[in-house]
Amino acid sequence: MNSASPHGSALMDNYGSPTLEFETGRGSELFTADGTRYLDFAMGIAVNCLGHSNPKLIDALNQQAQTVWHTSNLYRIKQAEKLGQRLVDNTFADKVFFCNSGAEAVEAGYKVIRRYFFARGEIHKNRIISLRNSFHGRTLSAIASAFNPVHCDGFVVGDAGFDQVDFGDLAALKTTITENTAGIVLEPVQGEGGIRPVPKDYLASIRALCDEHDILLMFDEVQSGVGRTGSLFAYQQLGVTPDLLASAKGLGGGIPIGACLATAIVAAPMTAGSHGSTFGGNPLATAVGNAVLDELLSDDF
């Protein structure tokens, strides 16, 4: 049965009925078909970190498009290896897994956390704690971890292995930790929660609790990362180092890409076949990702 949406589109209505449409974008501006100019404060929801139609990103995309677009991870991808090495060289991480979005990067992190303890024979350590009013994406585990009823209703069954505590409540966090706790995930700067930076002393206390109870600490820097706080990632200004980190959005400058970063010890159980992505780390996306880092890591940026 063919039932048209209110705005005459075949797309599902989960985004409502937007009416504004843009034809072109340049820098921080968007233009409609009739030439009306808009200043873009949303930037694709924190994605277009170098603006619309950035010439250097266009050049990187065009050059790569002339050679090879996609091969899958059955083969080596030099652009992905280069981008991964640059992320390792400029962060705490030793290993990188590429995917296509922030939610996928977060999901990968959750899987790495659980796999890490599974590989050690500690199968009981499988629960992950998050902070209320956080946002970690729209996949099942991502919405279950943040547990916003608006996002979870009709989708999440039970608690899916996640616990939530109030932002800033260290006492509640201490009582929520059990022998089954495997990880703690948080945004160094909460996005949907109101642009709330996590206080340094609170973050340091969380790191100490993780060390005390053999818990992995994961930072979701999908929104706060890639130069948005004045450093490549926000954690680099906070004096606390995570075991895992999720990145996306600005990393591709507008091209879909995600990355899960981890230390060598934490990533070691992710052996062949343990996880994967058909499109993750494809030549097009990682070529543009390298162009983004060319800009962000330059001395005069």
C-alpha cells in the first residue's frame, strides 16, 4: 500500500516534515535555490568542521575518486592505514577501528569492552555505566546506554546491560559499580545534555575508580572531538586519559566516517572475525579524513 508522507516524500517520517532545502554551501553559509543565504550554526550537527565545499577536502575527494572508491576490508587500504597511524600518533591510542558513524564507533567500543573481559575469562564483567542526559547514538546499544525514554520507547528491552547515574554524582557512581561492571562511558562535554563539560576533578575521580575496580573508561568524543574544543580531542585538555575513545562527525568533514580508538592491551582480543564493517575505512572516506587532519594538525591552524 502506497501512503505518501505529509511532505510528499518516500522517506520515513522520523525526521518530521522539514521544508527548508539548500542547493549549495560555501564556508559557513548555505543557500537555497532562490539564492537566500543562511548562516549555518548547525554545520550538519557538528560535522562540517572545515565548512561547506572546503577546497582542500574537495580536492582530496576528487583525487581519490579517480582511482578506487571501495574495496572492503578484505584488502589493505593505504588511506585507512595512514589515517589510523595519524590518530595513533596524536592520541593515547595504539589501535583504530574504522566504521561509518558515531553510533557505530560507540557500538564498537562497547563490544571491545565486553570482549576484553570475555577474553580474560571474566564473563561476569559485562555491564557498562553511563551518565544520564548523555547521547551516544541511535543504534540499540547506544540508545540503551543513554536510556532517554524518547529514544528507547518501543525499541529497548530491559536494561540491555547498562546502568545510568546522574551527572556529577560520584557517590551514586560508587554504589552503582559492582563486580559485574566492565566499563564506564561518558562524553567529556555532554552534547544533548546541555553543552555541559565534565568537571576535571569529577573526571579524575572516575578514572581513579576505574583503576581501582579494573574497569575500562571510554570517552565518546563524537561531538567534542576533532578540534571543537581547541585540541584534537577534548580529553587532551582534561588531564585524564581513557582506554577507548569514539570519534566521528568532524573526522570526515562531511563524509561519513567513524573511528573507535583503543590501547593495544584493550584492543588485543579483537581478533580476525570478531567485528567488522563493509564500508568502514573505505578509501574515499579516509582520504578525506586525512585531508581534515592535514588542516587540523598544521602549525598555523
